[in-house]
Amino acid sequence: MDLKLGQTGEEEEGDETIGGAAAAASGSGQSLRPQDVDAFWLQRQLSAYFPDAVTAQNMAKSVLEVLQVAKDARDCENKLVLLLDYDKFDLVKLLTKNWTTVLYCTRLGQAQSPADRAAIEKEMSEDPKLRPLLHGAAAGRRRLCARREAGGTLTRAACPLRWATRGGGLQR
């Protein structure tokens, strides 16, 4: 069940902008860059509020479910406040403002196979609002691969694009 921000064709309150510096875990209200959100970004943010790793992991799953099913920014914010409580409102604001960035970049990072990743990338490339996220996330992966390659610690897990499709597909 994949709902996209702005399915009605109208601009939704709380739409994020692409770019800007990564917001701090305290939720400074800034926009997140797609390359800053990886598979475990949400869990790291939640670990500031939930010191137990298992609890943070379960909350991350619940938050992703909320981000995926919310109808609009107001619905997203209300559901997140109910889930996380009022004392985490800075995090709720950060997640609501960067709703699609967190949802889709996390989904990309958590893709279990090249086929899963390709399906998510196809979904993102078909939506004009999600294309900048896809390009930003890919740019971040390329920079990470270049840094790891230069340091001699390049691994298949770190740079999946390099090994994704040797026969003519996307390569670094």
C-alpha cells in the first residue's frame, strides 16, 4: 500500500524542499538532504529518545508505517504525535516536514534485493515530486562509494550500484 505525497495533485501543507543541511536529531526544522537519510537514519534519530535498541527499531518500523499510510501532512503529524507522544514534538515536526524524504530514502536503503530496489526506483522516477529524491540519494551513494574506494575499504554492501547490473545497467 504505497501512498504518495500529493496524490491529489495539490500542494500539501508541509511539503519538503530538497536540499539544505541535514537537521539535527532534535529537529531544528531544516530540510533533510536525501543523501543524509539511509536505511538506519530513522532508527538513529529514535535512539535519542528510546535508548533500548530493540524499542528504537520497533518504533522506526511503526513510524515508517505511519509515513506510508498518512493521507496528508496534518494526518501524518497527528498519527506521529499519537505514536511518539508530545514530548518528541521536535522529531515529529522534522519527520512531518521531511515526510517523503524519510519514507522513500529509508525504503531505498532497506531494499533487500536489486529487484526490490529497482521497483522503488521505478516508482520514484515515475513521480515528478520524487525524482529529485532519487537523484539526491544516488548522488550520495556515489560519493560514499568514491570515498570508500579511495580509502581501500570498498565492499559490495557499501556500494550496491557497482555490482547491481554488470551487464549494461547502472554502474558507478
